Amino acid sequence: MSRKSSGFYSAIEYIGPRPQRPKKTNFFGGWVILVITLLSTVYFVKPWIGTLLAAQNGPSKKENRLVLEKLQTSSSVADRLAASALKYSNSGVEFESGYVKLPYPNGDFDISKGTATDLVVRCLREVDVDLQQLIHEDMSLNFKVYPQLWQATKTDSSIDHRRVPNLMRYFTRHATVLENSRKAEDYLPGDIVVWALSNAELHIGIVVPSPSVGSKTPWVVHHPAYDTVKWENALFHYQVLGHFRYPFSKKP
């Protein structure tokens, strides 16, 4: 350092790296990166937007119509069964589980009301399968192989086909029985699924396509207790106890 005649230092010497001028911010480069990020996010997330909205608000009538039209043009009976389930999901059926005396065969009551089993019975009738008659005939010949849960001593064609355990037993005996897997690809439109609910009750529904174009995630149409019919992504919400596929055989 230099001294003046006064004996004091005239300046304090700076020790350290040379100061650098602050760099100018490149706003153009920042915006480009931001735009690319947003476009990439939209590109990868867009296919899921429809599914997320449908899961929250329920599929729209347009989505129902588009999926329905595709299924109805199929020659597969299973696809037509899935189509009948989609039509049923849009019909506003209210939950009603009371005993009703029914005619036989092809007996039914007020179609604006019903349960999960009524959904399956009515949809199968759309492909010329009458579970009321089939279960009644099978129970009449093999009563003891069916669940003895209701203190019944004989068949009752008004209620036997409206009980999930009876449907499950009939499907086990006469339908194509498939693995109760947790793999989405194992489930096809028209498959019938039986679940064990958290309250130990049994529930039943029909597998249908997702409303999202190109999605391979199987959805289901089912009728929850004390609610309206649902078309939703709920296949694995509960434990799968039975997984069945058309066609049904004439003999066990």
C-alpha cells in the first residue's frame, strides 16, 4: 500500500477475487423453457384428463353414446352385453331391494327400480339369457348345491335370481370361470364380476370400457346399495371373489 506524508494510509487495499459485472437475465431463454415445459406437460397429461374428469363427475352422455355405438357394432355377444350395461347406466334406475312377486319366466317389476342383481339379470336378457329361468331350473334339480342362507326349503322364482350368492353359484357351475386377478388386462367388456364389500356383503357388476378414447383400463357398471347405477373406474375398489365370462354352458 502507498503512504502519504501524513503517515496515514490513503486507501485500503482490496484482497480477493476481481469483482465481476452482473450478467443480464435472458428473458427470452427463460420463456422458451417455460413454454416447452407446459407443452410437454399437456401432451403427456391430456390422455388422462378425460379419465380424471369422468372419475370425479361421471362420464358424459356423449362419452356414453360414443362407447355404446362402438360396442353395438360388434358381433361379439360379450360386447353387446357390455352395451346393454352402458344403456342401463344411463337410465336413472333407483335402488329398490324389496321382495316382489314376479311372473315366470322373464318376470320383472318396475324397471325404474332395482338392485345390482337386477342390473345383471336385465342386461343378460338383452342378449337372450334369462337368469330367472336358468337359475330356477338349475336350483330345482340341484337345490342343495346352492347357498342355504335364507332358511328356504324350496325354490322361489321371484327371488332366487335376485341374490348374488345364487348368481355366483350358477356362474361357477355354468359360465366360463376366470382368475380373480388384479391385472386390468385380464378383464374384458362383458365380463361379470362379484366383489366382497367392506361390510362382508357380496356385490356384482359388468365390465365395460373406459370412457377415455384409447384407454385400456376396464371400468364397471354396477348398482351400489341406496344409490343410482354407476359407470365408473371401480373394478379393484373391493376384493374380487368371482370373475366370469359368457358363454354359459347348458350343463355343469
